[in-house]
Amino acid sequence: MSNGLALLSIFVLSVFIGFEVVSKVSTTLHTPLMSGANAIHGIILIGAITVADHADTNLELGLGIAAVVLATINMVGGFVVTDRMLEMFKGKPRVKKEVESVGGESK
Amino acid sequence: MISKNLYDLIGLAIAVCFILALKGLSSPKTARRGNLIGAFGALIATAVVFRSPDMTLHHKWWIMGAIIFGVGVGVPAARRIQMTQMPQLVALFNGVGGGAAALVAIVEYLKLGSAASTPDVVATVFTVIVGCVSFSGSIVTFLKLQELMTTRPVIFPGGRFVIAATLLGTLGCAEWVIHSLGNVSITVMAVLALIFGVLFVLPVGGADVPIVISLLNAFTGLTVAASGYVLQATLLIVAGTLVGASGTILTRLMAAAMGRSLFGTLFGAFTAKPQAAVVGGEVRSVKAGSPDDVAILLNYAQRVVIVPGFGLAVAQAQHTVRELADLLTSKGVDVAYGIHPVAGRMPGHMNVLLAEASVPYEQLVEMDEVNPTFPQTDVVLVVGANDVVNPAAKTTPGCPIYGMPILDVASAGNVIFLKRSMRPGFAGIENELLYDPKTTLLFGDAKDSLTKVVSALKAL
């Protein structure tokens, strides 16, 4: 099997896995799921690191470094914000929440 | 350095992490753990790429600096954002991801040279186009959600023609790029793709924006997969494809929850002019009540259903509404929250907002379960919601939300609307229910109104 064909096979199988894992998800979780999937495609960061590493000219390095910055924001920010959302689903009253609500009053 | 085989094996393990992450995110009990597994996989991937066999490490300080800078921007943004502004942030993160994929592809393109194989060039061109569309489209959705621009559909004369022409121009350029590698052709193509992204999202109405974000999210996933093909990185292919496929399904699920066809959303739904002026500007009477009237209605009810909407979140009234619900419960009233699947700005958004205010999860009742209980409900309290209870979705064919499933509050004994004004909701449609004799309106900021109702209730 040629390398291209191997990559194509991986692609096709991944499509089916992607369809399968989210086929039954309650509407409650649509937002965190979108946000989590969004964080996962931040893995383009390793592509960005690779092209920045292989850069030969300043133009290539500049574009590569910009890609690293954007991809890092996507990935790290995405996981952090998803975690924040999911943390709230537990819904137990906590002292910290009360402080936040008092802070909100002053608005 | 580690061997190529070991590196690929680690890549496989990380791909499994991402599959488990998506799987976990599909169920409330495992969602948080799933997200952490995904984050762990991403962390390992980033650490290991520096040890990969084909790294030169010539520019490692630049790269480290860029990562630290990105963390410095991304983490505070994610931690400080208000829960009400979550959809914008997700749109923005998605946009920068698309932008990153496009930049990676452009650098790859610059290095391809004349010896490049056609599949590589095609994959690169695909990544640049879709990445640019995702980037500029996401920026427009961000502007719409942040209300820095109008949330209404932006339609201009010959708009469809312009959009089609831009798309054809982009594809024509792609053909040009594929046949003659050059910096000019790819720049023109990228610019056209950016313009297409803007034009593509402009005609989408505010209420449909979440569907578009989800779609652009899937697009970005596919661009990442295509980059993986060019870079021969299996992990990127798996992760990108997973997001592309699951994002597509999620987009369809969201569209179904809103009772819309995906095609209609993207191509001209909401293009109908708002029908607000059907009654010819005639002033119609509504029944406005005082906080005391509302408190009395609530006090003597057996069962109350609270229908929260985005207005509640904007007024930061989640905590006050919980206070009201607790007070009513202590008076022996049966209280539940009726949650529309798309209450708020994104599917599931309202659940997040109420969870933030520590509303017990059991009190949140989904639409399909709460709808049959409305005939036995004495009072429905609609707080800052409009479109999700608008009977026009059932009764007025051709109106922009026609066919969207709604909370059937009209079958309850009394309906109380807490509204700031008579202004129509996000979709821009008049709500007949406001004029119904059994409806009472309490005007004002949702939080002020609720606070007054709470004190009136305490005084009773």
C-alpha cells in the first residue's frame, strides 16, 4: 500500500469514528462539545511548530511563528474554556460562587 | 531524538486520547474527564514534537516564545470571559485555528517547489481556501454575537451573484495556483477566500449564527486533516477528520433542534423581511402589571414554570431567579425551569448559565418533557426570552422561525413576560402571545424586576 493510500485509509476510517462518537449527544452538551472539538483541532499547533522549525527564509519563519501563536491560542484557550463550562455542570453551591454573585450585584 | 517508530506510536496514543475526549464529551457524566483527556493528549503531542526525528530545532527559541505568548493570550481570555459571551469566544478560537491552518499551508506551499506532486498541491490549496474562509467567517460571527455589527441578515442587491462570483473567482485562482506555482496567485486566492468567508456569513441571521460556527468548526477540522496529509502527520489527519466529521453531525443536530434545514440556514433562510409591521403600526394594547400583581399570581399558583432566555443572562439575573424559585418552593409551589434547546445563544448555553448560578440540575426540564405539563401549569414566567415561546413558529408559515419547535407556554393558565421593552427578539419577529388576554407584562431590567417580585412575595 502506498503512503498516500495509507493516509487516505486513515482519513476514511476517521470519518466513521467521528460520526459514530457524537451520534447520540443531548442538546445540553452541544455547546461544550463544539468547544471541545474546537480545542482538538488546535492540534494544528504541531503542524505549525514543524513548518516554523523547517523555515529557511524570514518570510517562512514569520508566517510559521504567527501560525504557532494562533494555534496555541486555539488549543490552550479551547481546552480551558471547555473545562470552565463543564465545571459548572456539577451545580453544587460553593462559597466561591456566592462571592461572584455579590460581585455581580454592583453592576 | 526518538526513533520514527516510537514517535508514530506516541502519535497513535494521542489520537486515541482525542477519540476518547469526543466520546466523553457526549455524555454529561464523563464530559469533563473527556476534555481533560483531550488536553492531556494535546500537551503530550506538543512536547513530543520537539523530539521528533525530523526536527532541526534551529528556531526553537522563537517557537517557544510564540507558544508562551499564545498561552499568555489564550488562557486569560478563556478564564475571564463571561459565560454569556461564550459563543463569541468559541467562534474566535475557531477562527484563529482556521487562520493557523491556512498559514501552515501557505508556508508549505512556499517550500513545495516545482517537484511537488499534484495531490500535495491540491491539499495545500484546499487548506488555504477553507482555512481562510473559516478565519474570516468566524470573525464575522464574532462581530455579530458581540453585537459590534447588526445581528440581522445583511442582504444587499445582487448579493447572491456577488457571493457566487467570489466563489468562482476563488476556485479559478485555485486552478491557476495548481498549474503555476507562484506567490502572486496564492496571495490573490487567499484574499478572495477571505472575502468569500465574510460574504458567506453576512446573510445569516443572528439566531442561526451558532449553526454556522459549528459548521466553520467542522471546516477547520478538515483543513487540519488536509495539512496532515501534506505534512505526512497521521495525528493531524486523525484529529482533523474527527473534528470535521463530528462537527458535521453536530451541525446537523443543532439545525434539527432549531427545526431548520442546514441548506436553508446557509442559503437564504431568514432572508424574508421581518413581518413586524403586519398590523400597520397600529398601537395594540398589552396588559402591563406591577411586581405586586406578579407576586400575587405566583403566590397562589400550584405549579410555576420559569422559561429563561438570553435576556436573563444579559441582566445577570440567574442568581435572582434562583432566589425567586427557592422562595416559591419554600411556599409549597412546584417550580421547574423549561429549557429550550437553543435558549441563549448556542444549544445548551442556558444550561451552562443556570449551572453557573447553582440551579439544581433536576429542576431543569428539557422542552419535550416540559411541553406536556403546560396545561397543568398555573403560571409561566418568561424571563428575557421571546423567540423560543413565539407561537408564530407554529402558526405563521413563511415567518423566519416557522417550524422551529417552541415551548408551548400558551396552554398554561397565565403567562408573565419580563421584558425590557416591546422590542422583538433576536430573530426580529413580533410575538402574538404578548397581546393574549392571559398574558401579563412586567417591563424593566430582568434583574430589577425579579428583585422587586421577590420582595413583594416576601411581604405577602
